Amino acid sequence: MKTLGFSRGPVTIGAAIIFMVLLWSLASLASARPDNNGLKDTLQRRYAEMKAAMSAHDDKAMQALLAPDFVSIDVTGRSESATQMISEVDALPIAASEDYVSATTILSMRPAGKSVVVTQRYDMKTHKAGAEGVNRTTELITVSTDTWVKMNGAWILQKTETDRLDYYLNGQQVMHQVRPH
């Protein structure tokens, strides 16, 4: 029988392999976190649901995604409630889906019990004819810190803080704002 020499005596190779497998398994369990990929997928779906509700001006669907104490803080530090935000969305024209492309990307997540703080990037691009038939391309990029809370089994948005806003017209940056902290 082959043995390995350790300071506490001989160990068989089979026992060493079993020990290594157990050690690896315990290390994997110790480093395991809650299913952050599942949470990330869930929150990506919630962002998509909010985009759809906002695009359709569906007040009831928007309200269902927002916590009762929801607050939105823009890049200037101005805050507004869910009711105010929904009113602003309703005042916007309904854009045809072929007029723009947008994406929300989760950059980081910090789960803490029944809440999670998400840093996300929103990127919207439009391309359409402007004055005198000249094509115009616009791009809006924001980076925000969002707090989601789990209520009644569903993740809802409690707070969104716009940290950075960049606006481009025909590829030229025309606005850059950063919220002071």
C-alpha cells in the first residue's frame, strides 16, 4: 500500500484523495453565497417589466413595481415620489419601439437580507430624422444606485439615485452631470 509521509504518520493515497475532496467540498460550501445569479436574473426581469410599463404608460404596472415609500433622486439631488415620477412618465410622448433601443445592465449587487443595492447602467439610443430630414442620433447614459426590497415575495424598487448622466447628440457629448455625494 502506497503511503504519503506526514509529520503525524503515514497516510494512504486513497485517504489523501478523500481528504482533498472533502476539503474542496467544504471550501466550496464556505464560499457559497446566496444564488446571486438567480437574484440578478430576477432583477433584470424587474427592470424589463418597468421599461415595458413606462413605455406603455401603464400606471398600475409601474406602481406595482414601486415600494409604497419609493423615492427617486435625480442627478441634481431633486427627489420625487412614485406619484410624481409616474406623472412625469405619463407626460412623455409614447415612443415607437423602432425609434429607440435601450438596455439596463446590472454592474454590481450588494444583497443584505430582504434588500439589495444595485448599481446599474441605463443606455438609450434613438435615431430618427430631425429638421429638414437630417438624421439625428441621440444617446442617454445614466448610472444609478437602486435599492430593491422584497415585499410579499416580490422585489420592488424602493429608491433610485441617479449618480451620473451623459447625453450625446450625433456622437458629441453635450451634457455630463455627476450627482454630488
